[in-house]
Amino acid sequence: MKIQIAPSILSADFGKLNEDIATVEDYVDYLHIDVMDGHFVPNLTFGAPVVKCIKSKKPLDVHLMIENPMEYIDDFAKAGANILSFHYEAVENPRVLINMIKERGIKAGMSVKPGTEVEVLEEFLSELDWVLVMSVEPGFGGQSFMPSALDKIKWLREKAPNLDIAVDGGINEETAKLCKEAGANILVAGSYIFKAKDRLKAIESLRG
């Protein structure tokens, strides 16, 4: 599968967000948007109004690290989300939320925290467009990659050969190589891209 890159805007300069996005969007496949509520994860970022202000021709991959994600699906749909990923740990009935997202013409993704067994996703794989494997504890950027994510990626690729498998957290040239070998085809990277002296070179190094 083609390797695709999704820079996380969490590491961009929010004072000139669209300018920062413009420096990378011609060279990437998605924009990854980390939405945190200060409850599900110990950090607070932004909501649908900020997403609505993003000006990009690339699909917006919105990662909901929030409690009660069902209450916000319409807000993010109206704000322009193309992909909505929620956490298995945040909902009682994932299937209801998957259907709710798809009914709005948006791709549905699901994510699991590092401490959650990836096998909990098995019954939903045929219904999902996207699985996001967290290779750090969700909540903050700039953390080190957790190798346990590699076994999850391998398991997912064996179970779902055609599924989009994204990995998020501590992605750089070395960890990207490991993730690609394990079967991931979408690499989410924040600080590695936006803090690089040469952003294009950083992106190219991830694609390999």
C-alpha cells in the first residue's frame, strides 16, 4: 500500500496556523487534527470552530480524544472533517458511532490507547475505514515511540489487509521504518515535521 503522511497540526504555530499548513500541504496526504477535552486525556486543545478555520485542500483527519464523542459528530462534520476517529475507550457502543459518522458521509476511524488490547477492534474492522494505533499515551505531543505498537499494527494488517492503518506518536525516520515494515500505511507526525529545519526533507524521509 502507498505510504501516506498526515502532519499533526498540534505542533504547528497557532499564531499563523494556515501559513504553517501551507508550507507542507503540497507534500502530504492528510492533515491530522488532535482534539482533546482535558477529561479523556490530560490536555486541552481546540474544538470544531478552529477546525472550521483551517484552509487546506487536503482531507482533514480529526482524532477525537474526548469523552462523549457522539455529542460532537455533527459539529465536526459541519466544520469540514473528512475522517473522524474516536477512541474505543470513550464509548459504550462503538457500532452506533461508526454508523452515525458514516451516515454523514465521513470516513469512520477508531483508535485504542497503548494499554488497550488491539483485539477489541476485531468485530468492527469490516465496518471501519481507518484504525489509528497510538504509539504514545494520547494527550501530549513530543513523546517517545512505544514499540508495543508494532505488534498491534502487525495484527491489524493480518486481519484486515486492505484497511488504512495509521500510527501516531513519536514518529521519525527510524520509527517510521519500523511501522511501515509492520504494516502501517499512514504515518502521523507532528514535531518531526513542523519543528524540522527542512520540512520537506522530513516528510520525504518518512515516506522512505
